[in-house]
Amino acid sequence: MTPELERAVKRYRQWFGSYKKSGELIKVQVWLTVNNGCIEFLTPDDSYKVKRIRRNSRVICYIGDKEGPQIPGTAEIVMGRNAIWRVYRAYWKTHPLIMALIAVSIRRRIETRKRVLVRVHPDEPNPLAGVTDPAV
């Protein structure tokens, strides 16, 4: 991993880019965690991000900020409870102050199955291969 990418990952946020039907790239800021080389984040199950991924799984992650290092890849929607709770716990490590304010609502959406995990598998060669951050 390059030093620039390593610094960007440590910000634990990204601009997630997915494509509309028209082909237009839409970027939305979200938090991120890295698990075994894959970028992961939580989102509502009815979000436009999820709808766009279901239509076209090709995405681009801009790590750190809107113009940060680009990592293109393929996204999948993960419904597994263990994976979702792992990312929830990682959010507490990376954003403790904000989580103190919003944890109850996120937790409620996880418990009612209205929160999903988006996992992005970076294209090869994977610049995040073997990386897990934060360690949970």
C-alpha cells in the first residue's frame, strides 16, 4: 500500500461512487472499514446506493476525500448479521464521538434488518490486499 493510500485509509471515510441508469457517477460520502482487502460500510437497505449496486455492481471508491486515491471494484450487498455487527463495532473504534450520538438509531436499524453491509472487492491488483483496519 502506498503511503498516500495508507494515510487516506486512516481517515476512515470515502466518497463511494456508483452509477445511475444513465451512466452518471454519483459520489456519496460514507465511512469505511477494510476487512481482508475489501472496503466495507453500512447503509440503509433502501438507499439509492443499494439500488444502484443491484443494477450495476461496478463502483469506484475515493479513499479519504472526494478526490482521494481511487479504487475501482465490484460491490456486493451483504445481509449477514455477524459481518454487519463487526462493522458496527469498527465504527465505534474509528468514530467514537459521533457513534455516541447515533449508535442507538444504527443499532435499531440493524436489529430490524433495515441496515446492510456494502462490501467492495477492489480490482486486481488489489492495493489493499491483506489489510484489515481497524482490527476488531
